[in-house]
Amino acid sequence: MIAREGDVHHTDPTELILSPPTTNAEFGDWYAATYPNVVRAVLALTRDPAAAEDAAADAFTKAFTRWSSVSEMSDPSAWVYRVAVNSAKLSWRRARRRLSRSTRTSDVVSMPEGDTDLWRAVDELPHRQRQVVVLRYVSGLTEPRIAAVLKISVGAVSASLTTARRKLANDSRVVR
Amino acid sequence: MQEDFDFTDRLSEWSEGVVVRTPPAPERRSGPQRAMPASIALMCVLLVAVVVVRYAGADQTTTMTASDPGAEEQSTPGTTVLNDGEAGSQSRVTVDGVELNLTVHSTSDLLTRYIERMRPSGPPDHCLPDLSYGVRTSIDGQPATRPNSDATSEQVTFAHSPDPVTFHASHGLAADSDFQVLANAYVVRLDDPTIEAVTLFAGGVERDTASVSGGWVVLGFRAPPAVDGDVARASGVYESVGITLHRPGGDQYIDFTGYDPASNIPSCR
């Protein structure tokens, strides 16, 4: 079963049973359609291309090895987003420690330069608000799907998004 | 509010500017091994991760000569530095007269994260020797790969490197792998000077063996022929995973098969 916009699922990835993938073609189609957006989301959260590549690879590999279970979820994409986003948390903390270190490179992903001030403002948002902003405006997910990815209520997504938007709209670095 | 729309548009524009080259999808091959149960899923990279135990230090420059396995480092010995928080750090090594800048390409990658979470099976007091650290590297700014690892050869070729580098590699990748795997090379630092070589096993098959030289070992893996040698950011799925550390007094096999993702690797220290 492939993701449908707006679907919400409650499958805990830790409950999945490891099993071999069943349909290469089905997985391949889903992978091709989903991978770039997952990378973009993680990249937006970390702005570390190598970390984005790694997190996406990790998440999709897990999906691959559990495909018979993941494919039965109401929204496999939400699951893989969540795995990747969770994976990116650690990278983000490391990236913040690293600060001025040179940007790592990736064979798979490259990111545009610019809008440093905007990203600084986004980076300073509380973790949840930053996730919601990225998933909404970078990944273009609906609020119900963000709720599915983050395993929180739609109301919590809306509240976080409203607060974040207010902060950003009032941030002098963001306003042009 | 206009400002709101402005920043959301800018985020969307940023997203559109991100270029993603989607790697080939993981693929299960057909064949006799297909029926083999894959009860444990591990990234092949974690095989190479082999032995991350020590987290210490800051950037360090190390010089060694691969053609002289007994060569001693010219820098402070004992502490490996390319630790998990040090992506971007570099080491400079001289191999067969060729100086290479090894850069920690991605310490937050699968390698490190899995190693952080792995616990080898075995008795409760089982531990990994406090000896090594693995990093995915780039060499002179280019990703390091080891495309010739399926040949019985002592030559390791790094992509984009002007000259092949000899690292005393011996065995290579078995061609009958059931899954495509990540092609990558790892430079693993060994802090235990008694270890002469390291062998990687997956699915009961010896995947790679490389000699230790000057405290370093280079281990590689590559996609099997089924994917035409593409470098795929994909997984290996194996029912058993482990390494053997070769010492003059005997070999030590460390089984990662029963790893507990929620636990850390116990160190022998």
C-alpha cells in the first residue's frame, strides 16, 4: 500500500518484524518517488548534505528490509520520514557543535547557498517548531501528515506551526 | 501576513534548489540464496565499522607507510582522533610515497551510528577490544572507493586518486552476494599493534581481509555484479555478521549477529 495524502498511521517502527522485501518493483517505485523529498527534509533540518544522505540511506534501508510490513502501513512515507528525521536529530546536535567547520559534501545531494539569515532564524526555533516548519514548507506535507510523521496530534502540529510562523514573521532577520 | 508568505516562499524556493541524485534502490536478487532467511538486517557499512570503541581527542596528523607494516607513527601514538564529533577532521598519511589527505567524510553515517548501538552477542562479559576506529573517508576531497575488492589483489584503488595505493589487501568480495551493497572504503584505525589483519564476514561469507599497516587498515565493499557495479547507497542484509581480528597468537572472531540496537558496545577497558 502506497502513501496517500492525509493518511495518519500509528504503527510503531519498533514493532515491525524483520522480513525480506517482497516486491522489488513496488519498493523501487515508492523509493524513487519518496527519496528526494526525504533527503530535502533532512537536509533542511541539518543543512549537512552528508548527514542527509546518511539519514535517508538509513531510513530507506530499514524500509527495504521491512518492506512487507512497511508497505502495509497506511502511510509508508510518513514512516520513512520519521525514521530519517529521528536519525537527523543526532546529526543536528553534532552540526551545532561543529559550527564553523567546513561543510561536508555528498555525492547524492547538494544544497543551494543563500538565505543565511532566514535559516539562522529557523535554526533557533525550538526543535519541534523547526521540524514542523521544515516538513510543512520545505517538504510540503499537510498538517495531518506531519502529525503522522512526528507522531503527535494534528492540533499540536497546528499550534507549533502557528507559533513558529509568528516568531519568524516577527524576526528582523527574516523580514525583508 | 505578507512576511509570513515571504519566508514560506523562500523556504520552498530553497527546497527547489536542492539537487538530489537518487541512488539506485536497494534490490533483492534472485537466485539460490534468496530463500535464505534474513533475520538480521545490517548495513554493510556497519561491517566495516568493525570496531569503533574509542572516542577521544581532536584532529591529528598521522604519517605511516603502508609498505612498511611495522612503521611507527610520527605523531602521538595511542589516541585515535577521528571521533564521532569530528567530521571534517583530516589526517595526512603517506602510502608508498604518495601523500593522501584523509578527511572524515561523514562520521554521523551508518557506520558510526550502528556501531554506537551494536552489542556483539556472546557471554555477558564479551567486549570489543579497545583498539580501533572506523571512518568513511574521502581522499583529497573525493569519495574513496575500492572497486577492485573482488579480485585477489594487493592493490586498492581509490577513485579519483592519481595512483593506486597498496594496502596489502588480499581477499575480496564474494560475487554471490544476495544483495547489492554499498561500495565504499573505510580507513580503520587500530590502536592495538598486535592485530595484523582484519577480516569481515557477512552471511557466513568472507567479504574482505586487509592487513594492518602502520596502525591503519583499509576495508572495502562494493556492489556485486547484479547492479553493474553501481555505487549504491543501499543495504546488505545478512543473517550473520562478524569480524575476525588476526593476531600472531591466534584469531579472535567477534560476532555482531545478536546485536542489540538499544545497547552500546561494551569496551574491554
